[in-house]
Amino acid sequence: MNRSRRLILGISGASGAVIALELLRLARSLGIETFVTVTKGAELTIQHELGDEARGEIRGLATGEYAMAELGAPIASGSYPMGAMIVAPCSMRSLAAIAYGTGEGLLARAADVTLKERRRLVLLAREAPLHEGHLEAMLKVTRMGAIVLPPVPPFYAGLSSLEDMTRQIAARALATAGFDPGDSLRPWQGLTGSATD
Ligand SMILES: Cc1cc2nc3c(=O)[nH]c(=O)nc-3n(C[C@H](O)[C@H](O)[C@H](O)COP(=O)(O)O)c2cc1C
């Protein structure tokens, strides 16, 4: 089993469900296996932000999908070989569950396992503005080894559409989780004509 080509994707109920969809499309095109769990909150945001067909597309793109209540799923155990986990988008509720290791629901349990196994955990935490509790939870997960990667578009990358923007966010998340995003990620090339003296 190739651990390094396997990704757990937790989809929670923050705004930005399209990022999860784009991540799954990109992972599929890169040959990365995806093991998905979707929170109740995300069922709402997927429906509200993407419409009727998206839920089926998510299910179809995933290598495997497990219900939040399925605490006996393979991704609930550290012995199951996995490369990394991304939570995209990551709500403040799921962030808090991870920060305090509640292990309540499969998303928080899989994240807890990812941290205890010292694998990469990337959280695309989305809320605005942020209060002290949100910031404290971000600091706590960072100290525990997770990477907080807010889904902020790279405005320098000459983005031409919402799809382009979402793809860059998804590609950056995969790269941060340790996967090679291939040509999909447009890195900063430096300012043309800028010279250092
Ligand atoms: C359309 C919509 C957008 C939302 N956007 C956010 C958001 O950006 N960040 C957030 O933390 N919660 C957001 N919420 C609230 C969460 O869905 C809610 O707190 C939920 O209980 C999160 O639980 P979960 O982490 O289990 O999905 C939104 C809810 C809806 C219906």
C-alpha cells in the first residue's frame, strides 16, 4: 500500500464547499487516493453553495467515503496507512474539536489520529472576522503540529476566475500536505525587472 498517495479529506460546514470539490478533482487527476468524511454542517453548505448535484460528485470522486458516526472506519485508526489529512473547508467548530482532541465524530477522530501519528494535518480554517477563541484554537493546533492554511487566494497569481482561484487554493493545500501538485500550482515567479543591488 502506498501511504504517500493517500489523503484523508474532512469536509466541514464552513463556507467554501467548492474548495473540497476542487481538491477532490485535483487529487483524482494526480492519482492521489482520497478518503472522505462529511459533517452534517457540510451537508448544508454543499447544498446551499453548490446545489443538488455536487454531493453526488463528491461521493463519486472519493476513493472511499465514511459517515461521521462511523468511528470504526479505517481512517479512525493510526494503523491504517495514510499520507496526510486536509480539512477543507474547516469550520470553527471542527477546529475547536481538533484543538481539544474531543475525538467526537469521525472528522475529529481522524485528525487526532493524524496528529498522534505525526502525519501532516492541514486545516483550511475559514471564518471572518476571528475572535480570541478562534485564534487560541489555531495557536493550539499549530503547537500540536497541525498547519493552519486559511483559504486565501494568491492575488499575485493573475487569477482569471473563481475556478482558477479555487484551484490555486486546492493546489496549495495539497502541496502543504506534502503532495506534488504538478503544474496546477502557480508559484510566485518574482517581479520581472526587479533587481537587487
Ligand atoms: C451557508 C453557511 C455558511 C457557513 N459558514 C461558516 C464559516 O465560514 N465558518 C464557520 O466556522 N462556520 C460557518 N457556518 C456554520 C457551521 O456550519 C456550523 O457552526 C456547524 O455547526 C459546523 O459544524 P461542523 O464543523 O461539524 O461542520 C456556516 C453555516 C452555513 C449554513
